[in-house]
Amino acid sequence: MGAVPAVADPGYLALSEVVTAQREGLLSAAAYAETLLARVVAQEPLLHTFAWFDPDHWRAQARARDAQPGGGVLQGIPVGVKDIIDTAGIPTEWGTPACRGRVPSRSATVVRRLEAAGGYVAGKTVTAELAFYAPGPTRNPWNAEHTPGGSSSGSAAAVAAGFVPVALGTQTNGSVIRPAAYCGVVGFKPSSGLIPRSGMLPFSRTLDTVGVFARRVADAACLARVLAGRDEEDPSGVEAPQALAPVAAATTPPRLAFVRTSAWYQAEGYQREHLLDLASRFAAADAVVEEVALPPVFEEGWALHRTIMYGEGARALMPLYDRDREQLSERLQALIEEGL
């Protein structure tokens, strides 16, 4: 048998390409891991995307996938997991010194599902303190002087830097879509209940949502399909097997709604100009772009969201507040006090 041809720049292959290359003997999970680890070793000291990272663990997981070929759609894929999502035997410290040394004995449902599909936990990514406001040390890969956005900062930055092809995050306010935008990657925040939340830090049971990061829309959809589906441990979950099914290429121009919310003028001028320019470019590319005014009831949305988030957040975080108040930031203490 002749030599197996090399795969060019495996670190930026799509998920499906990595899995296919493994099945065809063109790329091992171990070799793929080494490509990514080289980037991590070189750039992580500047970017600080991981709250927990062990190269030996990463390599061992990759070798284990090579020893069990023919796995699922994530075979040999390392995944960054936000540090409020439980991982068995791996620290999950919720971004706060109040939980330093916390090591779960059982993984969250989403982690078990990605592992069943052949993926593995590459590392725990930095989160803002208790997934709220006080930022962690992560920097933006495009400019280390800029913020990566929060609270899923480490997940978005790790994907943007090429450390991992996909990562898990969570959103209660804007914690997936904001860091995805800041870091220039795909962020998908699904409908409530589509991806189970069991085994993650509870902040607001009404609003908490698990989301995903990727560099390609198809990769985000692939990971979301693996994670989605009802879970008996999360009573708010929904069964939506068709929601993320692959779709054929569109045969008609896309129709897009352009919305100026009641907070439109709170954005800086250059942000508004950028969005207007984006709408113009879509229209020039034959998309149908129609400006839509939201019904008046949406005017109440901002205040209602804050009431729900702060009230439920206070209830969920009170045990930490009572036990380790001095280890919580002033901003988080204020949230709890307002929520009460």
C-alpha cells in the first residue's frame, strides 16, 4: 500500500472534511490534535481562552478516538466547552474563585451527547463571572487590545483563533451572539429548550440557552443537531428533530427583515452605519430586504427581560451570595440585591 497523502492545513477543514479524512485514512485524530495544539501552545499565553487546558488529556482523547474508528459525525473532533457546563473529572469553576476546585462527577447532557457522537472535550473555555458581567482574561484574537465579548468569551475566541473547530457557549442575554460577532465567527443561539441545559450553572430558568460556535454555518448546524432533542432532566426541553435538518440550496432570493428596535439610538453611530451598509449590500446582491416596525408590545421587552433575569438570577445565586459574598464582584452582588 502506498503512502497516505497528507491533508493540507487540517486545522481549518470543515467538520465533515475532518471526519471523512479520518475514515479514509488521510488524517488521524492524533495528527489533527497536534495541528491544533501547536496553535494553542503558541497563542494561548496571549489570548487566555481556556480556564482549564491539559495537552496530555487532549492527546489521550484523540488517541482514544483513533483506537475506535468509524464513530459518529463528530469523530475525532475536539470541542471547547464553556466553564459553566459540567464535565466529569474536569474542573468546572463557573468563572469565580468562590467555586475554585469544583470538579463534577457527571457531565452535562450536551457533553455526553457530543462524546457519544465521537467528539471530546478539548478544554474548558473562559466565562465571565458566573456567566454574567465581570469579564475573564480572554482577549480578542484579531486584536488583543479589544474585548472578545461575553460571557462566552473563551469559546468564541478559541474558535476564532483556530484552537478548536467548534465550541459550546450559553446565552441568557446576549452571551453567544455578542462574542460571536466580536470575534468574527458563527454563533447560533437556538430556540429555548431545543438544546438541553441539564448539568450547567442555572442562572435564569426562563432565559438560559445553550448555543454553539463554529467558523462555518454548516459546522454550527452539525454540532447543534448532535446536541438537540428532549432531555428528561430538563423539563423545559422540546423535541424538534426537523428544526436543524440540512436544507437544499435556496432557489429564490432570501427575504430579510431590517428592524430598528427601540434601542436603535443607543448604538454608536458607526454601528448603525455599518448595519445600514450591510442591508444595502444584501439588497445589491438580490436579497429582498424590507424594513419592519415591531409592534408596540416590544417596547416593554427590555425592562421585562431585566426583571426576569435579575429576579431568577438572584434566586439561583443566593447560596453563593450567602456563603462567599466577599468573593463575588460588586456588579454581581448588585444584580442579586436588585433581583431580590
